[in-house]
Amino acid sequence: MTKTYYDDFTKLPLTKMAQAMSDITYGYQETQVPKEHYKKALSTGYEELVSANVSVKLVETIYNMLNGLQKESPRLFYQALVLLDMGIKPSTMSAQQYQALALVSDDFEQNKKAHMLNAQTYETFNDVLLNGTTYHFNN
């Protein structure tokens, strides 16, 4: 079998590996990423990587649960979100709170809004997707 660049790359010390990654990245449309960036990323502790992975899995679990609830009963799902957002427990709701909840739920169903969160949340999310966090936080 032919020896590859990867075979030698995996044997490099951290600093040279980071420089090699920087050089490879530069080869793609002259994209400049300092070797310090790769050195820091390669020095990340295993615990941090596992923690991030567990966090993603937990979000996925919650997402799947919420998605199922939303499909099962969109109105009740929306009502639960409103109560969570308002800090009201269903077991302690007053008649006035129930009336207000029913009214906002009716309004939501009649208007058939595409999104449940406020418009600023979507604008920020899409802004970061398009431009990155550096651009977003500097403007």
C-alpha cells in the first residue's frame, strides 16, 4: 500500500501538526488560519469534547420530545410554551390567566404564524448563519 501524507501527519508533534493544518487550509482559496488556532483546537481536552457531544445529544433528545408533542397537539404545545415563558404553573393558574391563555392561543391558531419565537430570534440566528459571530457582535 502507498504511503500517504496522513501517515506522516499523524506522527508530527503538535506544533508542526498545527502548522501543517494551517498550510493545508491556505491551499484552499488562500484561506489564512493561524497555526495557533489549530494548536488550541488540537490541545482541547477530551473532557471538553465529550461534554459538548453530550450537550448536543441532550438537545437532540429534548428536540425529539418537543417535536412529538407539537405534532400531537399544536394548541396544547403552544399553551405550554406560553406558560413556561410567563413563569406560570398550570396547576396554579387563575381564571384570568386561563382566559388570557385561551385568547392568545386562539390568536396564534387564527393567524397561523410560521414561527413561535419573536422575529429578533430568527433575525439573529440567520445573521450569524450568514455572517458569523464576529460580524454579528461587531455590528
